[in-house]
Amino acid sequence: MERMPKLKTKKGVKKRFKLTKSGKVKRTKANKSHILTKKSRGRKRSLRKGGIVDKTFEDKVKKLLPYG
């Protein structure tokens, strides 16, 4: 009796996104790695905080993370 094949997780997505307990997808904000001198202190501080992926894009990310 053959089993269904395992689904592979997309490693790039696994490194960039995390799932919350309620099922939302957390992400980190872009523009925080270099060319920071011209960005204001407040802007850099707000980039430290994570964000939530928009609902329109959430299903695509979850499909690439089959085992959450």
C-alpha cells in the first residue's frame, strides 16, 4: 500500500515567515540592513518591529509552509 508523498517546505519562506498560534503569518520588515545613515531614528526604530502579512498574500505563504 503506497503512501502519499511528503510535501516539501520552501526553505526561503521558512526563514522569512513564522506562523502565530491564531494562524496569522508574521514577517520582518525590509530596509534595515544597510544605507542606514540617511534613515531617521524613528524610521529605523519602527523597522525593528515585525509585521503581519496581508490577508490577500497569507494563503500563498501558508501553501509554501505545509507543516506550519
